[in-house]
Amino acid sequence: MDMKKLSIYTLAVASMIGTLGAKSLSLITGENGEISGKFDWNDTSKWTPTVSEVAGNDLNLNFSTTTEVTSTINAGFTAGDVVVNVKQNAPAGSDGGHGHFFVNIEGDTTFDSLTYNMTSPAWWGSYIRIKTGSTLTINNDLYAGNSGTNANFINFASNNMADYMGNIYVKGNLVFTSNAPGPQTHALWTQLGDFTVNGAFVMKAANVGDTGRWRISNATTTIGGLSGESTSVHQIYIDNDTSITFTNKSDYSWNGLITDADSGAANAKKLNIVMDASATGKQTMSITGGSLNDITINGGKFILSSATATTGKVSLNGGYFGVGNNSTAINSAEWNSGGLLFDMAAIEYEYKITIENSFTKNGDGQIEVDFDGLNGADYIDYTFELLSAGSLEGFDVDDANTDFVAKNLSGALADFAWDGNNLSVTFTQIPEPAALAAIIGAAALLFALRRKRN
């Protein structure tokens, strides 16, 4: 065996031995599972069974508190699967209680996975504070949830400590589950430098009608999709003007409202959306209250249904934009590359993109209209209005086929036409081979006659 193969084999064996050697540790608690004061996650005396080192093991923290508790994770700490279940039983602040639970992460830290559930009858929260410049990396999924009807915030946030604006990198999905009705109850707050989730951010509700709120205060927010079913009351709460960048590799759909007030009122602050150039999937957002601002589509597909018009511009730079109902309106739009999306539902229910102000064509090529595999043979000689704009810039208003071309359409040809500032498409029959040959022959004869005349 050569040295290179031997080295690889040795590393593999060492990794397997390390995995087999990992134990499942539980945090030692007092009477009724209670803990108090402070503790260090590296302190072997805090865990059972006895080990020489805490790092590298699976960790289970099941405990209750009746006062404020602070724990510390030192730089370079690693762990397997980490499960935290905390009952914060401190009296309410109005009764003199202090009941937050803090995890101070002092440097780069890695978990295989993290599950964090909490409840608090007096509405106390949990704060996971990450040192500025450091990253908590979760190699698989992050699950965060409220395990009781009075649970308050799970915060990856500094709690007003300037030195704790670090980063989170989740390589899998983030699943957040809420468990109560109300406009401002169960929330996941991310107040970080960089917040990155490779997979999807999934918002769930334990019961139909429960409210889940994602509060965003990050410098940058990048997720691989946003999911939230329409049977629950989801919210995105923004503390300032901010953006969410999507890197979808799969298709996801989210239903909810955008707000910057505890009442859930429509937002005054601006939420921008970016579909990254690396995105290959589709993101659908159904906005029931509030509005989006700028939407920049560099890749993938973005479908918007909104009760309120966007306040900014839709910029097409390589991806595709569509709407999910007849009432969605956008403020303005510009095209550089990419196109528009009209799938079977959009055609069947006659969805139309309404651009209240200008629609500008900056690029030299054609705007692709993606029909997503539609069988146009079912709609021969039918005309559908696709979009309307307040004004047009950069378009050939005499011949829409100069600027638009069909994609992923079978069984028919697409004939585009302008009527004022309204764009429509008519599906026409694909010529039979004999008719096509006659057309080609006539064109050749006309060409020959012109050459002879010249």
C-alpha cells in the first residue's frame, strides 16, 4: 500500500474511532431539574456520565430555572447532537423576577445539530449570544421551538451587547415551530452579523392558526428557501431596512405578512428580496399584509402574490418573475436578462403582471416568457393578457415578437402583441410539414425574384 492510500486509510479509521468513542452526556441538575447561577459547557463536573472532556460528545440539557442563568461556550468547542429543553419558571418582571437564559459563545463553535425548545409562563426568553467575528456552525439541521403556550423569544441575538454580533452558518435546514395564537407571541429573533442557512427556513405551527414570527436584525441574511403553510399566521418582523437573499435549490412557498410593529401592522421599513445567481429553484411568497420593496432576480424563479403593491423595483438579471394571482402589482420593473414566468395556473386563471409605473428593457436580447411546459395545443386561437405597464421604455411597440420569445411551450406557437402598454399572447397552430414547406418555398421564390430584379 502506498503512503497516500495509507494516510487516507489512517484518517478514516481515526474518524470512525472518534465517532464510536462519542458519548451522550446530560447536564446535571438539582431538585426538580433546576439549575441556577453560571456554568461552563467545558466543565466536566456539570455532566453525566463522567468523561475526561465534554467536547466531541452529544449533549442533552433538560432543566428548569427560577432565576437568570448564564452559560459559556469557549472558542473551539465542538459537539455532536445538542438538545436543549428549558423551562424558564422565574416570576414575571412585574413581580421582581429575572428569568432569561443566556448562552455566551466566545469563539468559533461547531455542533452536528441543534434542537432548542423552551417555555416560560412569565414570558422570559433564551439568548444565544455569539462573539463578534465568530461563527456557530451547525453541520446539519437546527430545530427551534416553543414547547408551551406561554413561550417567548428564542434569540440568536446580542441583547444589546455590542461584542456579541457573530454569525450562524446552518448547513442543513432551520425548522421553527410556534405553539400559540397572538400577533407577537412566539418568535425566533436573529440579530447577527451573517445569518446563513444552506437549506430552507421552515416555519411551522403546532396548531392551526398559531402565530410564528421571524424577527430579522441581521447585517446579511441568506437562506436556501422560505417555507410556511397558509393554515398558520406567519410573520416576518423587520427592525430596519434589510434584505433576504435566496439561494434555492428546490421549490418553497411561504404565506404570511411583513411587519415592523408588535401589532402586526403593515411595514414602513423596507424588505428587499434577492434571488441569488446560484439559485436554481423557485420561491413563492404570498403576502397577506405589508409589502416588499425591491426584488432583484439574478437566478432561479420568484413568484409573488401580494395584497399590497411593491414599493420598489423588480430587476430581472437572469432569473424569472411571475405572479400568483390577478391582483398583484409592482411599482416598476427593468429587464437586463432572464424573463417572465407563466405556468399552467397563470394561463388557466389569467394571471397578469401589473406594473404601475415604467417597464424598461435595458438588454439587447429577447425577454424569455417561460410557459413551464404548457401544452399550447389546448389554447389554440386563445389570447391572454400577460402584463400591463404605466409606460414602456426600450421596447419595439410595433412588433412585440422582436422583444419577447416563448420558452418551454409545446403544441403551439406564441404570437406576442402590444395593445398600448398591454402585452398579450395568442397561441397559434404549428404549421403542418406541407404547409411549412410551402411557406419556405414561397420565401425562397420571393428572395430569388428580388435578387433577379436587383
